[in-house]
Amino acid sequence: MHWPTWVIAALLGVAAPWTMAADTPVTAEALRRQPRFPADFEALTYPQRIDWLQRQLEAADSPVRRYQLVSERAFEHYANGANAEVVVACREVAPQAFHLEYRFVCAAADERDPAGSIQGMLDVHADAMAAGKVNLAVQVLSTAAWVQSAAGDVAGAFRSYEQALSLAEHASPETLNDVTLNTATLYVMHGDREYVQKGVALQVETIARFRKLKAERPDAAAYFDDVIALTQYNAGVAHALHLQDYARALHWFGRLDPRNRELRKSALVFSALSATELGRTSQARAWLAASRAAPASSEMDTAYLACYQELIKAKLNGTAQLAPCRDLAENTPLEVSLDIFKRMADLPQPAWRQAGMERLHGLFVAKLEPQLKQSSMRAASRAELSRLQLESKLNGQLLEKEQALKRAEQDKLRGQRLLTAAVVAILLLVLLVIALRLRHDRRLARQFLSMSVHDGLTGLHNRRHFEHHVEREINLVKRAQQEGTGQSIALCLFDIDHFKRINDSHGHDAGDAVLKQFAQRIKAVTRDSDLLVRWGGEEFLLLARLAHAGESHHIAERIRTVVATQPFTLPDQRVLDVTCTVGAVVYPRAVGGESDVPWQRLVQLADAALYLGKRKGRNCWVCIDNVVDTAALDRILAQDLEISVREGLIVLGDGLEPSGVASA
């Protein structure tokens, strides 16, 4: 699930609990006036950020500054999974009513009081909806649903997820996909065949949505490929472990790119398992052999795959090593343990069968029975499984086990009692298993989704960071306009001229070196208040606050000059002359005072200016100084800017001469 990336965190063990003075209230405006964190703060590691904030807290000289630092500490701890530390911060400085994000993490982190945590998040959800923060409202509701399912209220979790799904189409694509995948997981883990298939249908829907996003945003193709692959893999696991539709499982595993190192080994093992169950022995042996040579995932703990490999061998050859299954790690996901132990108990080899029954009994005693005593579970109709469905499935499975055990040897009689008790407990507690699965899937989603805001090559912020902060800058301008201060901003979109030629002629290492030096030069001539990001590929975006009308021209020329005046150094120490082209737009002056133009339209205008600069010969800048007719925005974006100039729809400033002197 995609959460806003919290900017900072703070150290535990600061001064004794502190109470804010009544005559110095914390307000949203007071927080906005607080000093910014240093530009290199987000490049620090989690412990380094904590250390820096501790020093700032010791020197904090106002209640507002202390609130800022302590709340950011809570955000940082939450982002790093340290919920206990979040609770400490929230007790030290309670969140203000207007601070919805801080209220959310304080409620979500309180694991000792699920009911209070859920109610707190539902209150934040209501306030976020009232404030028009739909994306935050959906994220809060999705987290509340996860806590509800963990507490045994699966019916409530379904209701919350369904409400989140109805709102998610108005939120970001990442949030919509996260809610869809979490709901799908709930169906798969808690459903009979109909519900599991419904969960798979939601996964297929998410795959289609990601493919559409990939086509619209080719610069993020690698990210979309990773999430699509993970969802395809989960669909295969749903068919293999929950539906026992092994042919369909092979279909999904077969769609994975063999070059995907993180999922390759798991997909091969489950493909071999599915082929074995289908009687395709030669294919199963080939996949089993390939799985042994495949590298293990660096992001997921998949030690249990060794047990599946031995189970496959036992079915194919009649002999296998029992140790990997007998000594399964304690942190193995519960649903995986259940599947493995039931498969062991169904094998004809007495040692495997006995070990499987004993492990099922041990799982019941160690995990399922304590949960059964602590949880009160109620059944749901269509939103969760009905009690009658569970009892019917339970009775059918028990009858099959009893008939099989009567035909077995005397030593299997003891195993029958153990298996019966374990299966009863497993079926009664299936509603609790969702907590473990959802936690696992959410962690994987955070790894693939992004919740990172830095570009790994240049060290700059990335598009996600810009999208998270641009609304704040737009709102500042809107307030300034209402107050009559005339504040404005400029969006400058710029890229490296003939960058493909650099890669083709000198290699991708040279291209990477140019990108890094390019980013360093631009960063050196921007201010701390500017928002500079790598937009994608060789394209960069700068949002800068303007002090006067002509400052946008100076900024654009400064970018062009710092790139063009000094050669770039390649890895082999050769030097290369590099230039860039800048497209800019001023807001709100460029749109005639119009205050409701979405930032995406501003980026489109800047892109159109950049395209005009490219056609004019590159190594220049073009700035849209004024949009005369705001009602004609669609028309302006649909045609060449020079046509719009001739029609009197826009006024341009440009730096087309090599000297870069702006002309009105």
C-alpha cells in the first residue's frame, strides 16, 4: 500500500514528557513557518536522521518547533515499522486536530488497543473526507480494515475495504491498486472457491490497470513490471495452494519473466509442484532441477521452498530428505505451514505422514489454540464466509480423513487424532490467518511501490516526491493571491539535448555519468526552497518560488548556462560538451490569475514550451509568460505554441540566442 513518505523522524529518550503552553498554540500556519530541514537530510539513514533530530530537540526553543520535531519523529518511526516508538512520540506530544497525518500514524501504531486504534483511524477518515483529502482518506480506511481483520472482525474489514474501493478510483493509482490487492488477499485467504476466484479476478483487474499505467508512463516501466510480476505470482499461488487448480497455476507462473530474480525460484518450485500434481513428471523434474540452480530472493524469506522441493521429490521418486520440512522455520507464514503439513500427512510414506501429523498438532498447540482462546469470531454472509459453509467443509474433510485412516496401519491411528484436532482448529481459525498474510503482502507492496522518494542514480528527489509536495506549493500561491501579496511560482521542465546520442556513442556508463554531473550542476544553482526532481530518463523538473515577474527567465537561463559553459567528464576521462533545453511556465500570472489550474496542466504547458525550444535548435529556453485566454487551455495544448502566439492566445519569453538573453 502506498503511504505518504514521511520527511523525518526523531530519537527516543528525549527530555521528560512536555506539555504545550496554552498561550502558544500549534497551528498549521505556525508549522509552515518553521525552519526547513537541510537539503541533505533525506539522504541520511534512519539512525542518522534520529541522531540529527535529537540534537535539534535539545536545542528547540519553542512549543511549535518541538511539535514539528516530535511529530516528524513519529512519521519516521512509522515508516520504519517501529510502532512502539510512534506511541512514545504521540504520548509526548499529542497530535493537533488539524494534523490529520500525525493523528493517523498515532492511531495506526497503537497495537495494544485495536478497538481504539480502529475508531481513531475512522475519525481521521471522516475528517480527511471533509477536508477533500481523498487519497489520505482511502489510505486510512485501508489500514483500519487491516486492523479489523487482525482483530477477528473480518466482516468489518470487508465493509471497510469495499468502502475504500468505492473511493479509491478518485485517489492515486497506487492507492487504488493497493486497496484492490488487499481486498483480493482477503477473499483468497477467507473464501471458499467462489471467493478465491473473486480475489483472483481483482488481481487480474489490477494487472490490467498497471499495464495501462505502464503504457502511459514508460519512464516507470521497470516499476510497473515488478508489481505486475508480483501480482501474477500471487495469482499462481492462489490457484496452486487454495484452489488446487494446478493447470491454471501453471498458466500464471508461465507468464513471469524468467529474468525476474526475486520471484524466479519460487515460481519454479510451485510450477514443479503443480506439474507433479498434474502427472507431468518430466516437466516437473526439469522445473525442480532449474529451481535448485535459481538464486534465492533477496527481499523475501523463502527458506520453506527447500521443503517443497523435497515434497516434490518424495512424490516423484518415493524418497526425499525429511529434514527441511521437519525443521521448518518458526517465521514461516502460517498458511504455508498448513499447506506443507497437510501435504506431508497425505503422502504414503509412513515417516512423512507421521511427521506431518505431528507438525499439524504442534501448530495447533503453539499457535492456533491460543488464538482460539483470545479471539471471538463471528461469521458473515456474503462479505465473509458463512458458518454453515465452514461446518460443511469441516465435516466433509473429517469424513475423508476418517475413511483414509481406517485403511492405514496401526501407527496411523495416533496421527488421525492429531490431524483431526488440527484440521478442526485450522478451519475455525481461518479468519485469523488474514492478519499474517496481509502483513506479508503489505510489506512486499511497500518494497515494490515506493514508498522511496529518491532517484537512485542522481540522488535527487523523484516524481513521487514532487507529486506529494506540489499541492502544498500551489496552495501557498493560492493563499498569497487571496491576501494580495502576488506571490507566484515557475515550473521549469528541461532535459539533456541529444542524450540518446551520448548513450549510443559513448555507452550507458557515460550517459549515467553525464546524468549525475548534470544533476549536481543544476542543484548547485537552485535554492533550498526550490523543488528539484528527476522527472524520468534525462528529463528534470524544477518548481521555484518567484520574487518578481522576470525571475523565471533568469532561472531558466541560469540552468542553461551552468550546463553549457563547462564540458562534462566521462568515466574514461574524456570530456564532452553537453547542452540542455528548458521549457517553463509561470503560475498564476501565466494563466491570467486563474487559481484552479491543476498542476498537471502546468507541466503540460512547460512540456509544450520545451518541445518548441527543441524545434528552435536546442541549447535555449522558452517560457510561457502569459495565457491570455484561460478557456483556451485545451486548444493551446493541442496545437503548436507558435500558432497560439500568432492567434494571440499566449505570450512567450525565450532565450533562443546562444547568449541566453531573454526577449519578451
